[in-house]
Amino acid sequence: MIVVIDYNVGNVRSVCNAFRHIGCDANLSCEPSDIESSAGLVLPGVAAFGYAVSALGTLAELIKKLTLSGKPLLGICVGYQILFDESSEYGQHNGLGLVSGRVVPLPAGRTVPHMGWNLVKLPEDMDLFGGLGKEKHFYFAHSFYADVTDSQAKIAYTDYGFDFPASVQKGNIYGTQFHPEKSSKSGLKVLKNFAQICEGTNS
Amino acid sequence: MLAKRIIPCLDVKDNRVVKGVHFLNLRDAGDPVELGTRYSDDGADELVFLDITATIRFRKTIVELVESVAENVFIPFTVGGGFQTVEQIDELLRSGAEKVSVNTAAVRNPDLIAEAAQRFGNQCVVLAIDARPVRNSRTFKLIRQDKISNGARRSKANPDSPQHRKASFGDALGQWQVCVKAGSETTGIDAVEWAVEGEKLGAGEILLTSMDADGTKAGYDIELTKAVSDAVNIPVIASGGAGKLEHLYEAIVDGGADAVLMASITHFENYTVKQMKEYLAGRGIPVNI
């Protein structure tokens, strides 16, 4: 069972719907016991960074503990951004610090938010993108991006006038700035791959 | 490179998709979930659902519709129509909508944009602006009366006629004002200034509808689209008037739109989303195909 963490931010239901659509067992929950017994965790998020971190509250420490002991974690959009050390969205806020890097505004000189379908270059060694070829369009909607400084992280980039990280993988920690649950067939494949990673870890 | 978006718009009334001309003379266009699924399968980049009955009070039906769409459609969708509070926006986002558009409520209470942006992030807040040239406001009322009294689509004020188009788009002042309550009330607020203000408050996107062009299939209001696109740094969705494939190209290239929204030409099957994308790709526009 994959648990999609329900922490009072938008869009949590869409992630569950997408997993169910592809035949994966996923439930929304904020119960520590469900989170502990899950095969993998998804941290979704449509929210501002500071709001998301405070909404997560005491679950943050539990998620960190379980992730550091090997449970697969997929952060999506703001759920991806809070994997990093800190963000400057509406003030300075600390993230979970699971991946080194800072969440900063997209640089001036382009339309912000970065909203819509952009082409992501998919490295062969990133597990989320198995079976998807060299590049695919995914749906983005964000004004901040993660400046990843973690030397252990594998990174997939997209081009928005400059190359920025669209997805990271650091061991069992996965994150996508884009929304796989809203990225049609390619996005559903990413979720399918994550579900298989969770199965593999627990079998 | 970021792709330009094709966004079918589904105006929903009493759980059916409807489409009119200048927001009037509504025709039934099908079941919202069925139609949304069809557009998604056909390659639509996003969908917009506007509940055109909900301006007076928040309706439970729209939440149920959002839930049902979210269970079946795996592309982003925006929902709009009469939402007044951050709590209502929260409920719609939690039900599966990617973004919520605000229109009348934001004009009355601009802080709603700021409150929603700070809580959910700018990318969730779409400011919908229904605009029309200031000088044509009186004409528009006359057209409406004419339509109502004749009960006919083909009158002297036929929106498809070249004369009407000239009257609508040849406005020398180039000033547009914001209309609210599904276009039924003018506000005297300058549409371009309101877009700029909306961006400052935290809107992540402008859904810009030319009321004069709406449903006419005579082309987007390129001047209006360009005026707003030039004035803001957030994405602008051009809306109202798509009838031919060239119109989409014009809105993107001449109007500077990041996305094009259409209803009549997809609902009544003049063109599929796939045809639109192939056409744009053939003319060098980046699209997701």
C-alpha cells in the first residue's frame, strides 16, 4: 500500500486517483500508523512552501525517519520542494533537508509561473523514467525551483531559458517539480514506476 | 521549451456543457465528464470548467463535478464560477482541481487573490477577466435587446457579420473595461490595469475573455490580448472568438498569448485538439504532441 500523505494541502486527491487509475493500491492518510506500515510514501502538494511545511507539522520528523531508513518517498511539486533545505517563498522557511539545495524564485526575464507542458530530458539511470525514452513533456506549475547542490542526487533537467532540475533521485528519495498525476500518459507511467520501486523495496 | 497550450473550455450549467454567443443563446454540448475525457484523450493540455450557474451561491454540484472529472481526467483543469472564499477554493483544490479561477468575487474583494495565493501558491489562482471595449458597452446592450426581442440568431446585429466585427474591434481608444456577473454588469475598471493589479496581488495566470468575440468564431481580440500580455509577466490565456486554426496562431504570435482557449469549435466538432496542434506545430509553434 502506498500512502499519499494527507496534510491539508490541495491536490491530494488527484494523486490517489491517478494511482488507482493505473491499478495501484494507494490511500490518503495522515495517520502515523498508516504511514509507518506503508510500502512507500507520496508527499503531494499544491500550496505555498511555508504553509505546506507548517501543515505537515509533527509528521515531518516521522517522514524523515522512515525515509532515512529506506522507505521510498516521492515528493511532488511543493512536496518535492520541501525535500530540500530551505525556501524563500513568502519569507524564509526550512524544509526537510533530505536533499541538499535551496528553493529560489525562477530568474527574471521569463513568464512566471512556469506554467504548462515542458520537455524533460530523462537520464537513463533515473528509476522513475524507465520505459519513457529520452525526453517527454510533463505538466509544470510553479514560480520557484530547487537549486540542487547535493552531489549524491541524480537530476533530470528541463529548459526554461536555462536548464533547471525537473526531477531528482537520491537513493530511495524521489521528487518531481512537475505533476505526474496531471501529465497524462507519461505522468501515469512515472507513478507506475514509483509503485514498482515500492513493491521492489518491500518484496 | 515550454509548449503553447490548447485549452478546451466547458461552460457548465445544470450539469451539462453549454455554449452560447456573447454569453447568450446557450446550446447543449454534452456531458462535462464525457467531453472532458474526450478532449484529454485527444491531447488537450488543460481543461477549464466554468460553472455559469454558480455566481449567486456556491453549489455542491460543482464540487461533485470536480471530483468526477478528477477521477477520470489526468491533465490539469481549472474550475471557475462564483467562488467567494478561500475555504471554497480549498474545497475545490482538495476535490482535484489544479487551479481555481476567480472573477466577480475578486473584483469585489481583491484581497481574495492575495489570500488564496499565499495559502495555495500563485499557480493555483487564475484571474478571469471578461473584457469589452468601453465605447461598445452601450452598443452591446442594444444588441442584446435586439436579440431578445427578435428571438433570432440572424439579425442585423449578427455577430458573424463583418460590420459587427468592425464595430467591435475597430475601437480607436483601445480601452477595455472589466465586466462581472457573467458579463451582465460593467464595472468601469480598466481591464489592462486590473490584470496588472491581479498579478501584483498574486494571481498566477490571466484568463482573458473578449466578450464581444465570445462565441462568434470571428477570431480572438488580438489587440486586447496583446495589451494584457505586454502588461503582465504571468501567462495569459486568450479566450473568446476562436473559429479557425489561423485564429489560434494569431493569438499566440500576434497577441502574445501563452495558451489559447476555445469552446464552440471543439464542442461542435469543427476541429479536434489534435488537428489544432498539428497545425500549430506545422507553423513552428512549440506544442506538446
